[in-house]
Amino acid sequence: MQVEISHHIDASDPDEDGNYLYYYEYDIYVFSEGDTFFSARAYTDEPDCASFQGKTQAGKDSYLTKDDLDHPLLLAAYNYLKKSGKTELLWFGEEFSEYLPVPNLTKDMKGCQSD
């Protein structure tokens, strides 16, 4: 598994007092193996949380499905995020149009490589 982490800031221009209308600071994690990629986002003001955003497979982007929770790469990504201190993991699925807790997948990690 390959892991790429990039840091982002999405913010309005500051007003004359230096205040922002909105300010979001976050890291994007991209986990890849072959032609499959899973992405996750973690906001810096919520250090224990991360959310899986979507999947790219063979160049096609898609939302996550319940079946993706059993994908070996997502299991390895889950383990990686847990080891890095993310104790609350969520996933966004189009079917539900909301973020849902990722079930505890640690027990399923036997034999998976996460490094």
C-alpha cells in the first residue's frame, strides 16, 4: 500500500481585523495499490477523526458502498489511520447521503499488510 498525505487550507480572505468568514484546515490521505485508490480527510481541529471520502478504481471515481468496507486496501487504510491516532473513523456513502461510523474492522486485519 502506498500512502500520500497532503495538507490543505480552504479559507475566505481575512477581513480588516484578520478574521475569516470560513477557515478549514485539513489533510487528505490517498491510499493506493495498483489501480485502486481510497481517499480520506482529517480536519486539524478534530485530531481523533478522519472520514473516508471515496474510491477510484481503474480511473473511475465513485462513492463508497458497504461492500467497500471489506476491500483489503480499505482495511489496510483503516488500520493505518487507527495506528496514527484516528479513533473515530467515518465513511460517506451516496446511498445514505451522510457520514456513518466505520465499524470496527481491526479484527478483519489478519494477514493484511499496512506498511
